[in-house]
Amino acid sequence: MSYGTDLADAYRVVGAYAGRILKGAKPTDLPVHQAVKVQLVINLKTAKALGLSVPPTLLARADEVIE
């Protein structure tokens, strides 16, 4: 199980920062960006191999389930 930032969103922000720097902005003048979107990913295959059961309510809340 993993709970962390959305990588696609992080790459989008990196692209925006790079664009602003290439247009002449100073990196020290750019605001600090904190992740807003997080994802919950559950790997059922590994959970079953470890003999763990994942409650259906947690599976329903997951953004991605790996079977």
C-alpha cells in the first residue's frame, strides 16, 4: 500500500517551473509548491502473498488497485 503524491501532477509542476525559469524568472523568486493531490495505491497481489486481507471499504477508497 502506498499513499503519496500524484507523479503526473508533480511532473506538470516541474514543467511549469522550467518554463518560467527559461523565460527569465529567477528560481529564488518562484513560490514553493506543495503537493495538493495524493493517491492511495493498493497492491492486492502482494497483500495476498503476505496473507493479508484488505477491507472492501479501503479498496473502494483507493485510487488504484493492482491485482
